Amino acid sequence: MKKSIRSVFIVLVFLTILLSGCAPAPTPVPPTFTPEPTSTATQSQIIIFEAPGNLESTQDIGCVPISDLKNTFTPPDLYNGFVECINQDNYSSAVFFFALAGTYAYYDNFRVADITAHDAKSVLIQQTLVSLDSIHKNAFEQELQNTIGNSDKLLEICNEISRIGAPQYYPRYMIQHGMNAFTDGNSGDGLAKNFDSDTAWKTSLDSYLHCPNPTP
């Protein structure tokens, strides 16, 4: 009974992570006023500033076999690969890419000092899922539920991610996403002091993936 409750909980957690970044935008409400014909209408402009390297993918990996994935691939690289897998209707690989990217971004939150940069993961997920049409998105969601609702399949993913290992790249994509990129707050390397890689990696596997059993 406890095992079934845990499976349901895991499904709910992953669906919350999945759907939190892809809620449809509200339908714009038409203006209720009409400008005078003689008035000069001016449109406000929104200027978006981005620091170099913000959410940047530096390696075009495509939908490579899972056995070829490396711990030098960043979350932006992996989310792009995820889309390629979806376009090939390779949903089992897409689920793995999605899980690995999320685990790495979760780990990066521990080692990037600027807390304003930590929503990089949510933004990446939102941008990724918005690029999918409804048919592919629904098919992926079904595959995701079937995978995380099955403790054996989830354990396989956990073990494979553990084999690939903790990230071995500089998380520039996230560091450059935060406010410190504009205020010279990243005068150093932008990484947290006294960062414990082993603890962060174990926490990422346990708290983000919710692995059924401890993974070395």
C-alpha cells in the first residue's frame, strides 16, 4: 500500500514540475476604449536585456543514444536534445533527456551563488515545452507518467544518471541568467563558496528524481 502511495506521489510531483512551466497564457482582453482619430497613438516598447551566455546551449547533441550522453552536456544542450527526440517520436529517450536535464539544473542551483539565477531551470522547461505542439506534448506526458509511475523504470533512469555522474561543466548558462550578471556581482566565478558536490549530487537524485532506492 505504501509503495502505491509513493508511486502516486511521484507522479504528482513530476507532473507539477512538468506543467508548472507550460500553463497557457490568458487570452488578451480587447481594449474598451477607442482613441480619438486626431490623437497620435504611441506604443510602449518592452526592451529585454540578456547577458551573454544566458540560458545558452553550446553543444548541438541531437537525440543521441542514451549511452552516448555525457556529464559535460548542460541543461540547455539536453533540453534541445529532448526536443529532437520528441520530433523523432522517441519518447522513451525524451523522458531520459528531460530527467537528466532537470537533475543537472537542480544540482546547479546548489553551486550557483546568485539566487536570482535559480529560476533558469523553470524558464528552460517553459521554453522547451512551449515549442511542442499539443499532440507531441500529450504523447510525452503519457510516456512520462508511464515511466515515473513504474518504480522499475524510474530506478533504471536513476541508475543510468548516476552512472553518467554529476555535472562536469561550468554553469555559465545559469550564472548569466541572474541579476549579478548586470551588477558585476559575478566578479569571481559566480559559484557558491564551500560547495559540497557529493551532497548536492545525492540530494539532486533523491529530491528531484525521487529515486526508489539510494543510488551510489
